[in-house]
Amino acid sequence: MSLTDLQAREAAHFIPVVNRHPVALVEGQGSLVRDTEGREYTDLMAGWGVTCIGHCHPTLAAAIADQASRLMQTTNIFYTLPQLDLIDKLAELAPGSLNRSFLTNCGTEAVEGALKVAHRANGRPKFISTLGAFHGRSLGALSVNGSAKHREPYKALMQETVQIPFGDAGAAAAAIDAQTCAIIVEPVQGEGGVHVPVSGYMTELRKLCDNTGALLIADEVQTGIGRTGKMFGVEHDGVVPDIMTLGKGLGGGFPVAAFLVTEEVAKTVQVGDHGTTFGGNPLACAAANAVLRVVEEEKLVERSASLGAKLAAHLRAYGEANREKVELVRGLGLLQGLVLRDAKQAATIPARALQAGVIVNVTGGNVVRFFPPLNIPEDQLFEAVDVVLSLV
Ligand code: PLP
């Protein structure tokens, strides 16, 4: 079937809310994917930061196949071993006393659960979030989203929240009060344009929350599972949030996400406060368990830090040699952004890169975002990055 036929089918029956590239992908292995015409692409976007162990990692594929042939769905009213293994592992990995988790199907649902549980914990009405933040598109998550483009059309349906500039602890101090339920923040803003706060920002937010009785929610859907060179982004500041969300990389391509809470927060919830049909199903948990095993065995957190530093240096050298085009480079680990001066030019890059065999994304208007699989071979990474740089 030709691409034109596929496009006609999409045009007839898909709700037109996304712009697609004129490519249909059929298979992937490691950091490479192939389309219906047999063309190969290096994936520097990892399915939006998801395929952290590469496409179709044999350990993940085998774990899914094995679990799929045993048991896929039970509901949460039964114990299952894959779920128990996963919540044990998350408690072991997570900082401080974030010992309890609830499993969901995607990052948005994890954020929804986090907001609900926060409100349950202290009963307060006010949420503070940051401008440029991305937390998902359901009404609750959207209410703390920091992008007017996403929020405005649905404003009438949402609760008012307070939005402050990201990275500005003074603004947080001015906004927080005894009515504040929680501050929700990404340790590094991903969708907003790869914004890294100054060191100590999360520590300041932690202090403000402690002083006012508000909760700190770290949205680690994009930054978690090694993306920034630590298992979780909050570790850069050594901060323990009250609630932490995970998604994307947790399933390595299988939809699974989670929110974790401290023992203190967990004490405030009651049976019936939250629930889900699919969240925490054995198949999703088996996938997440396999991903966490691979991340550990292949030392991918350390690799994200070391390869990310090399990538940052490479981009910075390019930026310094091309100051007329590049404003700056920012990022942590294997989440790096090349900030271009010309947003119009930036917008042309993903389509041109695709023609040249590289999948890359532009976010925040003018930021070329590099977030490949954490185990991408070094030569493949730099070859593909150089293809992108040749198009800037
Ligand atoms: N939170 C953050 C920080 C994200 O980056 C995203 C997605 O990009 C979400 C939440 C929403 O996750 P999902 O698309 O899996 O619902």
C-alpha cells in the first residue's frame, strides 16, 4: 500500500489533531527505525523520550511476550507478582521515603493522580505550576500546564491555578501561601524547551513547601529513568519531593506510568480515593520490570550522564563556531537542547532531517531537542547529530 493510500485512510478516519510526517514506520531496532519503503532513520527523539533502552530491546520484547502468554489483565482487586515486583523496585530506586506507588497507563494519568492525592493530603485548593510546563492534556493536568496554547481553548472547564516563571525561587516564595496545596514542577522542563533551572532551585522549592505545609510534586515523566544523567532529575539537587510522577521511559515503549508518594502522604488516602481498570496490569508491569533491569544491567543512567556530557560539549562547540545561528545549548544528560536564533528556520529542521534519515524534534519554538535512546551507539549518535547540525 502506497503512502498516498495510507494518508487517504488517515484523512478519512483519524480525528485531525496532529500533523504527521509523510512516513509510515513499520519496525525498529535499537536506535534505528524503518519505514514502509525500507528507508532507515536514526531516532534522536526516542518516541518522545520513551524508548530509553532502544526500540524492541530483546529483553523487553521477551518479557512482554512471556507475560502476554500468561496473564495480561486482572484489575487491581487481585495481587499480581509483576506489580509487586515493580512497586518494590520503584521504592528501592526512589529517593527518600517515596516508598509507595500507584500505577497508571500514561504520564497524564500519573499527574492527575498526583494532584488528587496532594489535595487529599492537605485539603487545600491552590496549585502553583510553572510557565512553559507540560504536564499532560486532561483537564486536571491541563490546569497546571504552563502553555497558553494548550490551555486557552478549554479555560472554561478548568480550575484556576497560579503560574510562575520556571527557575525563579523568588516568584515561588511570593506565590506560595497557607492555601497552597502543592507546587508541581519538572526538574528540567522538557516540552517547554529544555530549560534547566539553576542548581538549588528544587532545594528552594522544597524549603518553601516545608515552611508553608504545601507539597512538592516533581513531574519526572520526561526526566525520570536516567534521562538527565541521574535516575531521577530531583537527584541533581538531592531533593525528595512529596510526590513524584513517572512515565515515558518507565515502559521503554509499553504504556505504563506511576505516581509515587511518601509514607506521610500515603497515610492520608482512603480506600476508594482513586482507581483504574488497566493501570498496573501484569503485562505493563512486566514491561517496566524488564526496562528497569536493562537500565541497571547496561548502566544506562551513568551512560546518559557521560554520553550526555559529550553531546553537550559537541553542541556547544558547534554553537560557539556558529554564534550567528545558535543562541545557546542547555540540557542535562541525554536531554539536550540547541537553542536557535531563528524559530522559522528551526521549524523546518524536523522535516529536512527526516529526508536525511534522522528523526529529531523541535520544541519551545526554537529548540532542537536531542533525547535519543540512552543506549544509542556513540558513532550513530554523533553521525545523526551532525546531519541535523548541517541543516541548521
Ligand atoms: N509530564 C511531562 C513532564 C511530560 O513531558 C509529559 C509528556 O510529554 C506528560 C506529563 C504527559 O505524559 P503522557 O503523554 O504519557 O500522558
